[in-house]
Amino acid sequence: MDVVLLTSHHTLTGQGESPGAIMQALGPGAIQELVYGIPKGSLVVPRYRAIPFGDLLEREIVANGSVLINSYHQHRNLADSSAWIHLLGELTTPAYSIQDVPQLPEGAWFVKGETNSLKNRWRDACYSPTTKDLGAVINSFQNDTFLGNQRVVIKPFIHFRQLKRGSGERIFSLSGQPIWNERRVFILDGQVLSEGFYWTTFEGEASAYSMEKLNPDEFIKTLTGAIARVRHLARFMVIDLAELPGGEWRVIELNDGSMSGLSGNNPVTLWTNFLKVANGQVPNYPTQP
Ligand SMILES: Nc1ncnc2c1ncn2[C@@H]1O[C@H](COP(=O)(O)OP(=O)(O)O)[C@@H](O)[C@H]1O
Ligand SMILES: [Mg+2]
């Protein structure tokens, strides 16, 4: 089956993704800008192109004789964290709703919407240092023009393993967010296609040691456990994971692979393995994830 990315060169390069790498992996016709340019019978990946009209896009693709890699229903399964948090259980951080706030114990909290956070507004709309501050942080989140309508999710703030400079100094983003050792894994039909370091913008500053997996077996254990529990939700997904100071890993979030940026994933590895798995073959994994 031919795999076609519904996207544009402009969108791809704007997202830091190289059209050349995709065409090298999938073939010269792999990028189509318009639905009616897609050959019938294709498997379509709407690369950064399904929001906000994913349901209409699905109808149009099907009417044109092709199929989306994730149905709109599968896309929603990944986008709404309430569809998967309970499946992951201890492999991820618990989540509470606004109704739970009066019962929450004292502590620090991480506030986000059902799909996205306002991590770039870390101090006023994402991080709550104490339970008393939660009301103000939730209020700031809800006043956001773009994300404010998303259902609010409140998670205990976890001190994952923070990236450090060679000097030992811990790394924070400009907005004050601590930058953890995190990785992004692309998965199709429950098989790992590629994985890479998540915070590529901090790669130059961080010491190599702080970006390593302290215990690679722990990473594999959490990753394989998570895949087994959520693979039925959709065909193409990313799983982001962060490392705890002791070397265990926890899932940060799931997302639709179609609209997830590469982070440190190699695009040729990703799309070559995508084609293999889509055609029922075993992916080439150059090294263990
Ligand atoms: N419970 C948590 N405690 C501490 N940091 C967190 C927590 N959840 C997420 N983070 C950090 O915040 C970032 C953004 O959170 P995430 O849930 O991935 O939202 P977004 O959808 O905006 O990417 C993560 O990449 C991670 O670094
Ligand atoms: Mg995220």
C-alpha cells in the first residue's frame, strides 16, 4: 500500500522537518498537498493537517477512495487524556479534575488542558507551587484564548531527572520550566519505529551524561508496558516519557503521530520503518530504543 503524507513542503520545513528525508524514505509521490491529488487506495498521514477539521478530512479522504492512518475516533482517543490515563495506571502520573480541587492535599501541581499545556507560561498558567495557588493558575489557563476551553487536568508536579550543563548547573527554559530528561517514541501498530531525545533545543547546552538513560532496561520496561496497554487506541502514536532521578521512566503523554514533531527522531528511520510496518514487515531498529 502506498503511504502518502497530506502536507506541504512549507508546513514541513516550518516544523523543522525535511521533505527530502520523507521522499527518500517513502518515494517521490509521498507528499501531496491536496486531497484530490492523492492516488486512490493510499494510506494517508495528515502530517500537521488534521486540526481543526479532522472529522471532515476523514470523510473527504474516504470519499476519495483512501484511508487515514488514524480514524478521527482514534485521533480523539489519543488527544483526550481521559481515554488513556486510567489504562496506563502506575506507568504515568495520576490526573485530577477541577471538581477534585477541594480534596487535593498540599503540594505542587502541574496544570494543563486535556490535550495541551501552556508550558510557555510556566509560572502563571502551568505550575502551581502550592495547593493554595491552584485557583489562580487554573484561572489563567482558562482565560487563554486558544486552550482555555479544554477540560482542565491537574497532575502532581513530579521532579523528574533534570538536564544539567557540564558545570552541573540545572537547566530551565526561559519561562522558568525545569527541563527533564525526556524522550519521544513513534509507534505504528504497536511497533517502535524510532525514538529520540525530546528537548532538542536544549541539546547543545546539556551535558551528554544528563541526556543518557541511567538505566536503559527501565526505559524499555515502561515503554513496552505502555505500548501493550494503549496500542489498541490508534494505529500511529507517539509516547513521550521522562526519567525519574532513580532511573525509572514514566509516560508524560500520548499523542497522534501524524501531528507530533520529530524532536530528536531521525526522519529517514521513522518513515522507512513506517512504510515497512504499514506493509506488514518488521521494522529495522538500528539500536535498541
Ligand atoms: N506531572 C508533571 N510534573 C512535572 N513536569 C511535567 C509533568 N507533566 C508534564 N511535565 C513537563 O511539562 C511538559 C509539557 O507537558 P505535556 O503534558 O507534555 O503538555 P503539552 O501537551 O503541552 O506538551 C512535559 O514535556 C514535561 O517536561
Ligand atoms: Mg507534551
